Amino acid sequence: MPDRFAETYITDGYTSDAAAVATIFPHNLDEEIRMLKLNAASRRVLGGFATAAAVAGTILTAGAGVGQAATASLTLVYNCPFPLIGAQDMSVKIDVANLPASATVGTPIPGTTVIATATVPAAATLGLALVGAKTVEGTAKAQTTVNNAGTAVPVTANLNVAKTNVPGSGAFNTIASGGTAPLTLTKAGRTTITVGNFSTTLTPRKADGSTTGLGTFTSNCTLKANQVTKLYEFTVS
């Protein structure tokens, strides 16, 4: 028998003498050896896929203390004081994302993302026009309360008011975006999030980018009475 048949083949942990293989498969030894090696390679590939799947499963369950993220939306009316024109009612649509479907005591819930769309009334547009304002921009702080099974936890959403063109007349929308920081809850039970007042600091600017006679001002807006302010509810276990 040629020397090549005296070789020892190791296949995925199993060792076989080629001469013995020749006895079992005398007609096509080279093909059988090729198939044994291919089968071993296939098992190694499948083993790699199994390992990858196990790693992926570990990643997917790493945040098991917090349920899948949810969204919520609420539209509220506020009373806001403005320079020149006095207090005005303003509607604000609040959209919040990355809310927890559930949570575990002691495990931080992720921060939320917040988009607040405020409809500036026509009277405020008139006041801005009187001082030559062509754009307005600024920041806002929105107050919320997380009632964790009877314990009230104040939370602030810090927002940036995007630079917005001021129309010649009529109402217009400004969009403020930002979010809240992660929060760790200490009690098990039903937990609600309610929306409160907000303040906004605005800078109107002329067409050349300079500030108007109003400079930068802050408006502290308060919720109008008799509104449903609960934004969201979930369970902490």
C-alpha cells in the first residue's frame, strides 16, 4: 500500500488510521477522506454560529432590569407672560420616547428623549414684529414628577429651542428638543409620570443677527387648570 495510506487523519477530535478507512471504503478512499474533512469543517462552522448566537443572546438580555422602551404624547395649555403683550395662553404638544415598559428597583431606567412643540399665539407674533424680530431661539426647562409608588421624585427635562423664523403675522410653532437623565427608583409598585410647569429663555434676533430691544428674556409658564397631566404609567418590581 502506498505510504500516503499510512497517514493518520484527525477529524474533529476523532483519530482514524487510513489503512482502516481503506478497508471500510476500498473503492473511493480519496473521496471519503475529503468528505470526512468537509464534515469536520461544517461542524466547526456550525459551532461558530452557535457561539455567536449565545453571545447575541447575552447582549439582548443584558438590560433585563428594564422593559422594552415605549412612547407617550400629551397636549397641554399653559399661560405664559410675554414682554409688551402680557400673559398669553399657549398650547404645547409633548412627545416623549424611551419610556420604560417596566422597571426593577435599584436598576436605573434610561433617560428619556423629549420633543415639545409650542404654538406661539398671534398676539406674541405681533409683539415680536414690533421690535423687528425675524428669528427666535433659546432653551427651556420642563418640570415633571415621577410618583414611584407614593414617593414623588422631581425630574427636569432640559431642552433647546431651535432657531425659528418669525412670520409677519399669525401663530407659529417652535420646537424644543432634549431629554431627562437616567433615574433609579427605590420602591416597587405602580409608578406614574405627570407633566408640570415649564420655563423658557428666549432671544429674539433681527435679520442681521443682532438682538432686539427685548434682549434675552425668561417666561415662566404655568399649567391652566382642569387638565389631565398624567403622561405615562408603568410598574416597578
